[in-house]
Amino acid sequence: MKLLEDRIRKDGIVREGGVLKVDSFLNHQMDIALFREMGREFARLYAGCGVNKILTIEASGIGIACIAAEEFGCPVVFAKKNKTKNIAGDVWTSKVESFTHGRVYDIIVSKDFLTEKDRVLIIDDFLAMGSALQGLIKLVRDSGAELVGAGIAVEKAFQPGGELIRGMGVRVESLARVASMDPETGVRFVGE
Amino acid sequence: MKLLEDRIRKDGIVREGGVLKVDSFLNHQMDIALFREMGREFARLYAGCGVNKILTIEASGIGIACIAAEEFGCPVVFAKKNKTKNIAGDVWTSKVESFTHGRVYDIIVSKDFLTEKDRVLIIDDFLAMGSALQGLIKLVRDSGAELVGAGIAVEKAFQPGGELIRGMGVRVESLARVASMDPETGVRFVGE
């Protein structure tokens, strides 16, 4: 998606160690007009797939998921990283490794909100190692829901997550696929 | 806001210990069509106030904030509860006590995204003890931004947060104000 690629080129900051900072528009401050265009693109890509639920994970996937959900006319469910007192009853659960935070955590979704009646599109802001996405896919499969695919804002295509997930037979659509990046020369996208 | 009150009456579940579960439509599964109407109401209430930034806190405020932001035509910034590697540089910080989770945590916002040029509306899903809202207000005031007010989905008006914050001279608009609630008789709203 050219709009997102252009924005990453303009406002993204590449740091040493494979860090791409997009926190001025994507995952700390959020440009909702951009999210609307991204939501429309996800709706175009997954048109006719019968998506009736969007699943994401807290926190930075939620904004993109909510705007996209309006395009699909469906609700959003977000997986929680910590079990709170207010989620009683049965939950679907899996484990996610965060390479940014250097730890493994449990994610949960109430069984009330992910069932075999659902046709689920997973939405998240980043795909790199694929751990969060694998965790979300496990929740969907455990629930008996149909997994339609995944919609990702930024895929670090030089990391293994995308190929790993596609190798599992899951459709993955990423709006911007970073082929390589460098603090001096910036970002190069797949196909450039 | 009658639409939200009616929805709480229909789908909210009151548990012992002052717990109001609204996770089927507000803070785990999210009804985006409802959020759109809530966003319109916030825009009506704060029309002409020059809001140019919405501030919320992860995770469950983000969805409401993003939909509302589209009504104001402004970006959202969400305060983060854990410092991640990817936020470098200076941050505004304050402390929030979570009564649900039984702990105190730091919240942060990058100084890049909250400045004296901003006219800020804080949006969150719940107001009870007021700790999260106080923490967000401190971030705004420390930054030199103008605090326009707060827009809350559900205020537990029988808890002290609302009066505390209004007593600080901050405008607080809550779309549903719960006067009392009981597992047997359900929810009663202020004014009923």
C-alpha cells in the first residue's frame, strides 16, 4: 500500500538493531485518517470472505482493528496479555514471546467471544518473528472458529514470521513489507 | 446517553464486589457501531472546544478514542503502561493505581506527542476511583498542553473519582453514570 510505504519513508525512523520506530503515526500516536485508508484496504483484500469478527491483541493492534472493523461491519475482540479479575469463566489461551520486551506472556480471549460461528480476520500492527500472530492463530483454531486470514500493517519481511505463518497455510496480507532497513539509507520495501 | 445506558441494562452483568462486566460490547469484545455513536456524542459535547488531540490509556480506552478521534479529525495518543525498548528519549510520566489489578504502575507518553500546542481531550472507558484519569491529567499538565476535559464511557458515580476530578476544575462528561448496582436488581443510572 503506497500510502503507508510513503508514510514510513517520511516519518519512520530506523535504529540500530533492526528497530523501526513508527510511533509518530502507528503505535503510540495514531493517525486515524491513515488507519481509515488501511481499513479500506483490508476490506478490499478480504472482500467476500464473510469476515464477521476481527481479532487483535492489546495494545497497538486495537486502533487499526477498530477502524477496519467498521469497514467490515463487525465487532473486534482483543486478546488480553494479563488475566484480570473481571474476566471470569473459561478462556482460550496461548503463549506469546515478545522479543521487544524479552519475555513470554500468556494471552487470553473469553470463550464467549470466539466460537465456531465466527469467521475471523486477525489484525495487528507488526509482523516480525510471528510469535504474536502464531498465538492468535492458536486461539482461533482452538475455538473452532474459521480463520480467514491476517491483515498486518508493517511486515519485516527480512525476519522469518511472514514465511512461517504463510507456510502454515494462513493467508497473510501486509500493507507494507520491509525488505531491508538501515539507519543511514533508510527503508527498502519488497518489490523495490 | 440513552443508547449506552440501554445497552448496559441489556448486556451488562453486575457481580458482587462492585464489578460491572461490559466485556461483551465495551472492553473485550467491542461493538464499533456503538463506539461510533459514542464518538458522535463526545464530539457534540466538546464541539467548538478546539480539541486537536485525544489522549487515552492502553488498552481498553484505545478503541473508543480512535473512533471518537475521527469525529474530531485529530490523532490519538495512548499512554503506555510499560516502558518498551522502542520508546527512546524523553517521556512524560505519572503513576496509576489499578484497583482491578491491585498494583501501581507507571504510565508514559513520549514528549514528542504531547506539547504546549495541544488542546487535549482525555477519553477512557471507565471512571471509578479516578486514578487513571488523574495520571493522564498529570501528563497533560506537565506537558504544558491545554486540558479541554475528559470523555468517559461509564462512570461509577457511587465511587469518588468523578467528584474528585470535577473538584479539580476539570470538565468530565460521562455517557452513562451508574448511581448504584446490585447483582439481583441490576443497574440504576443517575437521574432515574
